[in-house]
Amino acid sequence: MLNNKSIAVVVPAYNEEKQIGLVLESMPDFVDRIIVVNDCSKDNTFEVSKTYIKKLGQKELTPTPTNNGNVFYNKANDIIAQWNREEIKYFTSFEIYHHNLSDRIVILNLSKNSGVGSAISIGYKWAKDNDIDCTAVMAGDGQMDPEELQSICLPVVFEDIDYVKGNRLSHKSAKALIPKRRFLGNSILSILTKIASGYWHISDTQTGYTAISNKALNKLDLYKIYPRYGMPNDMLVKLNIEDCSLKEVDIKPIYFIGEQSKMKIYKVIPKISWLLMRSFFKRIWKKYLFKSFHPLFILYHLGLSLLCISIPFGIKILTKVFTHTDANPVTVLAFALFFISGFQSLVFAMWMDIQDNARLYKD
């Protein structure tokens, strides 16, 4: 525990029999529950994880006191509790394995391979159902330094931050340690995620080393989290819609320790880019129209519409340029009007977006 608050770590693992032991052995003592989510591994990940249940011992969790109060006034809370019980049917089915309720290690065996995002969301579900105050995520491949876990959790525990992410890009060794293709891919996706999520000041959007508060977990529909490698990006969009505060903590980039990446950059970037484009519009509609109207909703759509209208005029002008003929002045004027107006609308919308969400990013 930290500051009398319970700490859990979700460890998504798929074919990590060689690395999972390193992660479990080095887990700090303040961690109350280690939730190993075995994503239907084909190797001995489950068997290796089992051997650590007795080794890492037990810890009692202090149950959160509940005040039932007047039944009439508690109706809303009863409805939420009922939804929480029923949402389990939307997750991939899994079996819970541990020797007894006080074991530090809990293994969730998924019935089928569902992706890293799905594995993490199922771990979150277990943590939420067990009233864990702060839930972190550490990959099962050993790429996250356990000595940095406390710095990841402290803002949640002491500052009431909703979500904390590690930031590898701010470390001096980032360019030397992070493979160039991954560094480039991370940079591209980080820019797109800033726009889609509304967390404009975030730097490293792709790291999975995170911690989240119980309050934030209860705001999200966990089963709707993107099931695969776009999970960190989708998570940021969903958190922003719920006005969750965010903080980044500097961490070391760790590579070349025996991990085997299962991510194909050339496949992932197009999929996540498409996900982010859809997520951007979902955020704008949910947050700035349905929840609370904001002028940036109009400006974003006006700007994009005007830019789209300018495209046919731009094509006509380019055609004239390539054929060495004079373009119609009306066509040039129409292009300039629609393009400049659309561009200005987008700039104003982005500026408003940045200003409105600055309050959610904590230094």
C-alpha cells in the first residue's frame, strides 16, 4: 500500500514464459495485488506464473467501507452497481486462478487470445470490482523498470490525478535506445493522438507504463476499450471525454533485454490512425455537443467542410497549371475563399481545444 491506499499491477502476458519471471520477482513490496492476465498463451506463461504464487506470499486487503444509507436515495448507486455486475458478459471469458483470496498474485486465464488492450481492460475490471485504489500496468516482457513504479503511482495516490503515463521520450537516452522505426512511429502517433484525445501537451502516447485511479476506472466502459495495440490511444480519448486529469512522469526507455516485439509497425500505424480519426469526431460530438456545447464544435466542422469544398477548385487550378493554361479567376477566388476560411476555422478550433483541455494536464 501507499498512503494507506491499495495498489495493484496488471501484467498482460502473451507467450512471455522467458520474461514473466523477471517481472514478478522484481515487483516492489508496496504492491498488494499482481494481476497476471494470461492472454491464452501457447507457451508456459501460466505454469511459470503459478510458481510465484507461494513465493510472493500474501497480503490482506482492507475492504472499503460502504454506507448503504437510505434505500430511496441510493437508487442511482444501485443501478450503477447492477451495471458493473452485468458488464462482465461483454468481456472475453476467463478463469481466475489463485490459492486463496489473500494471495498477492492473481492469474486471469483468458479463454481465447484477445489482444493486449483486451487483456488490460479485463485486469482493470478485476481491480475495479475489488475496489483497488490505484491500478498500474506493467508489460509481461520486462520492458518496464519496477523501480519506477512508485513514481508512476504517487500522483494517483497523493495528488488525486486520474491517469499517469510514463514518458520515455524526455529521457536523454531515448534516441540511442529506442529503435529508429519505433521512434518515428511513436512520434507520428503521438501527434495524431494529441489532436484526437485533446491532451495536447502529452509527449509519449505509446508507452504502456501507466497508473489509473479507481474513480477514473468507474467512469469508463472498460469493455469498450480498443482490444489491441491502439489501446493507449483509445484510452486517452475516453479519459478526456470524462474530463480526467493526466500527468506524465519521466521514465527510462528499456530495450534489448530479451523481449520479442509482436507489433508490426507498418500494420499498426494505419489501423491506429483510422482509430484516432474516428475517435476525434467521437470526442468532439460527445464532449462539445452532447455533454456541454462549445463553439469549437462548430468551428471544427465548419473548417473541415470548407477545406473539403476547396479541394475541387484546387484540383482545377492544378490542372490548368500543368497544361500551361490560365485558370478562371472565379475558380481561383473560390479556392482562396474556401481554403483560407477553412484553415482559419480549424486554427481557431484547435486553439480553443488546447485552452479548454489545458486544465486536465498536470505538471
